Amino acid sequence: MKYYFVSMRLLRRIALALAGIVIATFATSRGALADGGQQLGTTHVFIRSGQVNADFTQVTLPLFRGTSHGQTVYYVITDSSDTADAATRQVNYAPKLANAKGTAAVQIVTVVNGVVDFPATVDFSPVRVLTPGPTGFPPASAQPGAVGEPGYSPLIQMPNGVVLNAPQIARDMNGDGRIDLQTEAADKIVALNTAAGLVTYLLTPGFYDNRIVHYASFDSSSQVAATIEDVTWAPNLDAAPSAGDDSQVSAREGLIAFINGQTGASNPQRQGLTSALLDGLSPLQTLEEIEEGQSDPGFPAYSPLWDVHLAEWTPAAAAQGLNTRQPNFSTELSLVAQGLLTGPGGTPFNASGFIVNCPPVILEPGK
């Protein structure tokens, strides 16, 4: 596993936590900020082109037809680096995506008669294999159910220079004009209607700012993470700048994933990757920033490219029963500052060297 230094922004936040003021300051400042997305009471819908079901477990998104190597592929659009384009498409505005231009994390596409042609595509035919390890995480075996070709990335640069998050979710590999959901489509697809141009996709719950957020997970640069999330393995995403950097020159934003939180499907304190493997449920990861309450609405810190920081409770924290479910990124940084959380195996808490592509769809009301 690769490890990188924590960004200056995270270091500053940890330092504030050590001073004992970060949580109160963070909560106060966020409450005064303008909201993004679409406000429905106190629920925020970010990808406004989609329709979310009643229990927030699925989203139906517009489905687009493209081509790759002469084959038909289907994709969705969830984010745009351009504010006007994002508004027109009714998707997330993520200007940080433009920082990935010129790297292997972005495919440069062509458009012919409105149809996007991708240089690389995805093989959806593998059978996903995930076997828990002796303690859950890391798994004993992990084979993702979808693998990007060399050169594949969900990020595409359009002819006008705009970068879109446009993950491919199906491919007509045999050219029969139909999509076999078992071998030619992403595992998280619930329903696919190519004639109507609609796809229904499973959502994953996590946390943001003490609230439940539901996001659509599409890709990861890590084979293990792609298998756990049941998404496309896209190693080229690692080229997006830069691990451990969540500044305005980065294409990434932070995410904390607990390794050894409590387990048990009915346990209200359940959280983490070991629980995901043993309980078959979401790891309940924590997002640093989404397109809501931005400190700089003109250039949101949000990016769908989550720079994963693996976090491990120390034996002392677990022995004291402090390893409870955590729903707030800043609070988790304060736990790092107190020495209760570390990186894997007691190593320093840092970026872990891989990305998950998980655009948020809806944010539930606060308690």
C-alpha cells in the first residue's frame, strides 16, 4: 500500500483540533454558508437530472449512448468542471476536475453528430469475487466485476475543453443491439432502458457533516476498493492530482474510510471496511466536502474524486469503547490529533494512494 503526506489543509485542521477549537468553529461557519444543489425542505438533491426513490437507495439518471472501438457504450454524466455546463446538464459543479487535464486520468473524446466516441471502454464480463480475510479487512481475495481497459477513465475532456465525469456503465460487446445485464453492464444497475434513455442505479449511504449522504459509486483506482464497492476498476484515476492534496490545484477531495470500526448488521455503531466485508453493508465512509455550504461558491472544494484516507482505531481507543460510529470529517481529524486514530497498522494518518469516484446525489436532513 502506498502512503502520502497529509495535505496542508488537513494539517491545519488537525492543528486546530489539537487547540480544541476546530469542531465549534467548523460547525458555526458552515451554518452561515450558502447552500448548493436543490433544497427540498432540508433535503438537498445535487444531481437534479436524476430522480431518487422514496428511501434514497436508487437514482434514475439520463442514459447517453456513445461509441468505443466501433461498439456501442452507454454512460451517465454526474459532474462538470464548468458552472454553466453543470447548470444546463443539472449535474454537480466540480471545477477541480479541470485540474486533471493533461493527465492519464482524463480521456480526450471526439463528438460526431452528438455521439461521444471514447478511446477506451470497460469490460463488464468478469465475475466479482470478494472473500473476507481472517479479520475481515483486508480481503483474502478481491476481483472486481468490471475492469477498465488501458487508458480508461470516467473523466472525459470534451472538444470545448470542459471535463465531465461520465462513467461508462454498459457496453454492447457482442453487437447484438441489446445489453445483457449479467455480462455487459455495471453490477449496480437495477434497470436499464436504452430506448427511453434511462438507467436506475444503486446508491450507497455515507456521512457528511453529521448527516447521511447517498452517493453513486462508479469507479476506483484500487482493485480492492473497486471490488468492495462493486464498481469499475480504473487505475488511470490515480494520475489525477494529487494524493494528499485537497487544495484548489488538486482534482481530489478527502474521504475517511475506517478499517476496524464495530461490526454487526444490527449494531447501530457499525462502520468500516471490516464491517462491509463481514456484514455485507456499506462501510459508511465520511466525505470532506460536497456541493453544499461551500466556503467559496465560485470555486467549490467539492470533487467526486475522493482521496481515500484509511483510518484505524488504536487498541487503546477500542479498549475504552471509543470506537463508535463517526459521521463528521472534522471530528475524525480531531480523533487523529488525539492519537485515537492512525493509518493502517499504526502508521501515520495519510492519504492511502487511491481514489474512489462517488458523486453525491442526495443529502438527508440533519437530526
